[in-house]
Amino acid sequence: MLILRGLYSPDNRPVALTIGNFDGVHLGHQALLNELRTAAESRALATAVVIFEPHPREFFTPQQAPTRLTSLREKLELFESMHIDRVHVCRFNARFAKMSAVEFISALYQEVCAKFVLIGDDFRFGSGRAGDFSLMEKIGAQQGFDVKSVNTITHGEVRISSTAVRAALFDGNLPVAKSYLGRYYSISGRVEHGNGLGNKLGFPTANIQLKHNRPPLSGIFVVGVHGDGLPPLQGVASLGVRPTVMQAGKAVLEVHIFDFSGQLYNKHLRLDFLHKLRNEEKYPDLETLTRQIALDVEHAKQWFNQHD
């Protein structure tokens, strides 16, 4: 998969493309990408996805922007797993925000070589969100590229969206989140050095770098652990601000891996969140915390035994 910065192409191969933020790459996104691949194959085109980094709402209103479901790396890995040929990562800054809707569409067919565009009928783009499906369709007819809208994907009566996934994760409802994503929710990152408290308490942990300070869920979880060169592993993870040992601070993700004794620093791990055990709690002392961690490990192992 080719990853490009901005709206340009190193060659003039025509593409079928779609545009969006794709946070979470949930089942609705996956249906769109499958439809894009089908359209591309029928037209002998390559597939391309245009995304924005950061999310426009993070640029305009960072304090009110939604929590991230996926980092850029995670998103790109999911695109690759769906056999997308090319991803254009557009840096969303003040200059990009001033691009008019017509200029944006022009870049798609002149620079990216779009011959087919698949978007939601409620998709808005360009300065002041002035562009819409009708404008894209009108200019497409003038310039010789096809434009098609996609249907909403539902689960029961719920429209599958990044917002719905966030709500399920916030509530700790991992089965519902999985039903929207088509997979377990996961976070991946590089293992970095922590403060060594886990070792002191008898439960060594790997600290996973978080790309964003506001993860969409918190608590104590049963997790599956995956990494290059490692077999599938099992563990229990804590994701939160660690109120027993920290007065205030950013969220930390740490995982105690069962029956593992190896070097993990700087390795890239993916944690699949399988089951929520409990919320974070503040304990009066480290001894009480240690007893609770032992119970969490026991309960996590019991969960794996029941779900073999």
C-alpha cells in the first residue's frame, strides 16, 4: 500500500477513491471500502482513500473534539488489511482549511487522477463546509468522473458510526463495540519505560505508548496481546490515570502478560480488549492495590479458561 502526503500522485494512474476520517474503521467504513474495491475492479482502477490528519474538529475545536478510536498508524494498518492500494494523508492545517470546495474537487481529478468518487450523501467539504454531494456530482459530470453516494449501515436500529462505537466503549460495553467494529477494539503502540511500580508489586507490566491523551475507554480489562515475533499472549491491562499512585496525570496503558519473561522495550504491541473487569478505583495504600491486582489476574485467567 502506497502512503502519500497530500493531494498529489507520483503517477497518473486513474483511481476510484473515497474520502473521510475513518476513525475506528468500523463496519460502516468497511462496507464503503468493500464497495469501493468492487467499483474499482469493474472499472479497472486502483483504489485510493483520502483522509485528514488531524481530524478537522481537532484543528478547529481541540477541547470539544471526540476521542480518537484509532491512531494514524492503526488506521493505515486497517486500510492495508482491506487491500487499499493508496492512501492520501492530508495535513489539516489553516492553509488546507481555506481550500474552497471547488479547489478540493479540482485536486481530486487533476492531482489524484480520480475517475470514480464514492462518498456519503451528507459529506461536506471545503472552506466553510460549502461543498456537498450535489456539487461533487455536478463537477464530476463536467470533468468526466463518476460520483456515487453510499448507504448507511445499521446494526439493528442503530446507525453504525464512530460516535456509536465511542459510546459503547465509554459504557464499557465491549460486546456492542465489537458488533459495530466487526472485531475486538484494540490499541497498539510501542512499549516504553514506566516507573517500575509493577515490578515492585510483583506484577511486572509493559507500558504501551498512547498516541492521544484521551482514550475512549478506561478501567481494568482482560486483553489479548499480539506483536511481531510473539505468539498470541494473554494478560490483564489497566487503562486510566492510576488514582492510587498519581494525584493527577494523563492516561496510562499498562499490561501484565501471563507466563511471559522476555524483553519488550521498543517492541510494537497490539492489545485486544476482550472483557472489562471493573472501573478504576483509588485504594488507601499499595498493599490494598496489590491484593486487588492479584484478584484481577485471577479473574482474567478464569475468563480465558471459560472462553477457550
